[in-house]
Amino acid sequence: MSLRDAINLRRRKSGVIMMAGFALFALGGIASSTNHSFIAVSLLGFLMFGGGMLYQFYGIRCPRCGGKIGFALNSFGNLFAVPSQFRFCPLCGVGLDTQLDATQQT
């Protein structure tokens, strides 16, 4: 598994959580217009979306150095994968296509 694959796995998980949260937020908002008990569903969706976004920004780290690279990754606009033009960690300079050691895999 390369560094890019490890980061992609984390980005996909948080991206799915964000999209599911956005869908719950929208559906809960629509449903709460007729029945006010669906406000809790909308709130849950909002929290899921916000949590996924915060993880995308602050939780995604370089597997090699542990530096926060979420802001740099999100500047490219791809929610689910590391863009191909993002080739190196901006903090430690290691190439993202290098393989993880067996002891460093998370």
C-alpha cells in the first residue's frame, strides 16, 4: 500500500460520511416542514457533514511524518481521492507513491 492509497482510504471514508450527512440534512429539512419530529434527523445530518468536513481538514495526516495535509489536499477540490498533481507531502517531502513499511501501516 502506498502513501497515496492510505490517504485515499481516509478521504473516501470521510467523503462518504459527508455526503450521507448532507443527504440526511436535506431530507430531514424537507420532512420537518410537514412533521417537526424530523428536525432531529436534520440535526444529525448536519453534525455528520460537519464532522466529516472537520476530519477532511484537520484529521487527514501524512502517514510518514504525521503532518496535517488536509487543507493542502482540499485546495484541489477532489473530495474522495488525492489528485494526481499532488505528488509529495508538503511537510516532509516524501513522494506519495512510495510504499508504506509494514510497521507504519494504520
